[in-house]
Amino acid sequence: MSFAALDTHFHNLHELEELARTRLSKAAFDFYAGGAEDLASLRENQVAFSRYKLLPRVLIDVSCMDTSCTLLGGAICPRTCMLCQPDGPSTQAPQLAPADYTGTAMGVSINANHTMEEVADTGNELLFFQVYVFKNRKAVRKLVQDVERKGYKGLIITVDCPTSGKREQDGRNRFALPAGLTVKNMQRVTGTQEVKSPQADSKNAAEGDQDSAYHSMHTSVYDQGLTWDFIPWLRSITKLPILLKGILSPDDAYIAVHRYGVDGLVISNHGGRQCDYVPAAVDMLPQIVEVVNRKVPIIIDGGVRRGSDVLKALALGADAVMVGRPIIYGLAVGGQLAVEAVLDMLRSELELSMKLCGCPTLSSIVRNIVIAPPAAPASSSLAHSRL
């Protein structure tokens, strides 16, 4: 797309984040940009990518570039290798049809404040539905059946949220959904006509003794008893591919793929919003790739801000990346046009990095174009023993 169509220009996604800071209220920006406790994992997600170095190859014909790929047996990402993930209380998903513009799949969260039908009716045919598993199994069954009926391509099951992480910024801000916004997809699960967070107690919130009302509301309905047994139950009620989001441990990756036969993994620390002081997804990616042994697609989520980050992830064995916060920042700065600019920027940066590293196609990206940092996380003995 042309940046001339935008009122506000940005040269990279770091600039976009600072522009979004000026467009959103402090509470809203902190909700999206913030993380758990000391924000260590939040910062680590981007810093970790910088520790991996690219090793360019030369004298290779890169005059004709091809970034097409397949995912889950189909042409899921015809022009780019990424999934965009609008998520949260002010997602403007019905204004978006990113697949029509870039061939980019969209992961639609149950926490979006537009229904799965509203999003599907935009014409985007590359939709995945992200499920946070709640206690009411009958409602979850109905939700999954509705997702399948509306033509979604798969289910992304969030498995790292038995409860909400300690997000102190939201507590200080007493974050609650703005007036008029509801978490519509959750209405199916809770059985209420309207789902919105109550106002936090101002005294306790100001003293830091209470989590934000929004997170408290979600924690009350999460299934904290969720176990691996959920996977065969889910498989019994749907034919859709099942991907697990929130995998960091190679042991969990092994169990998910080799014992329970899931169809894909999203390697993620939830954007640093859940457990603090955990490794970045990119640092765990090589070990998980080894354990999975190419049996299912691996998607990486967290910290992707440059096309070179995408290249590094693909070289390390990922099949695609997910992009979350930049999509929200684009919506805040310039709506659909800015989101298209975000995706176009990542794609053009990816193609540039591929050219400079001698990789004219995604299939030509090989492991040895990335130099890993000297100290990597310790390997998992359970994973290496193959259980």
C-alpha cells in the first residue's frame, strides 16, 4: 500500500508504537503494551531477537522473490508468512480484511468485542479462532461448533492462562472496559446477555491490592482445572485443526504432538503478560523444533518487530510468526490503512532481509544463516529422553 494514504507516517514499528501511545488513553496503552510484574519477559521478547545474528550469503540470484507458503496443508499465507492476531477489548476486527490485501491469516480472540460472525462476514477467508477455555463445557462445545459452522480454518487453544498474570499497570490504572464495549464472544460461554468488567474498587486499586477489574472478571471464568484430557474431548466435537498456544517447554511440545496429536504449536510466553522471568519464545524455538521433528507446523509469537525477526524465526525452524501488538497500534494510529501498512512493512523488510542473505524463497532459508548467541537455555532432559 502507499503511505501517502495515511495521515501519519512511520518508518518502522518502533515508531508506530510511540505514535499509538499518543493516540490511546494511558490505561488503554498500558493494557496493550504492558506485561506481568517487572516486565522482564516483555522486554526479553524483543531483546532476544537481537542476540541472533544473520550471516549473509552472496552471489545468489535474488532477482525474483517468492514468499508464498502453505500451512496446515493449504495455501494459508499466499503472500506472507505471518498470522496477525488482533486481540483485546478494543479490536476493530470488522473493519479489517487483511487476507484480501496481503494473504495474511487472522487469529480472532474470544476476547474480541466483535462476534466471530461479524468478523467472518468481512470476507476474510483465512480465519482462526483463539479460545480461552472456560469452565462451562456445554458453552465451549457450542462455541466450537459455531466457529466450525462459520468456516474458520482452525482453533488456537490458549493453554498458558489458567489465571491472569499480575499486570500491575492495569491495577494502578483500574483498567476496565470503556463504556459501550463488551466481550461479545464470551456471552456464549457465560450465558449472560452482556459481558463487561465491573468498576474496580478505587481505594484498593490505588493501593495496588487489587488486580484490574477486567482481569478479575476473566480469571473468574477461566478453567483452572484444565488438563491434557481436554484435547481428546475437543477432538471428539470438531474436525478443525487444533493448535496449542502458549507452549515454551520442549517437554510440553513433545506431549502435545507425540501423545495427543495436536495439529500445530504456537511457541509463546503470552507477550510477557503471564509469568514473568520466563524465556523468550525464540530462545526455546530450536529445542522445540528438534522435539517436534517437523510433524506439525510451529508458529512463534512475541517480539516480532522487523522483517529480519521473521527471517530469523523461519531460519530457526518456525513455519510462521504471529504479530499482535503492532496490529493494535496500527488500528489506533490509522485504522485499516495503518494495519495494511504494518503488514506491508513486515513483508517488505522480510523480502529485503531474504535478498541480502541470499534467500530468494522461503524454502531456501536454511539454519546456518543465523548465528545463535553463545549461551542458550539448558536443554530439557525429559524431551531428550523422548519420554
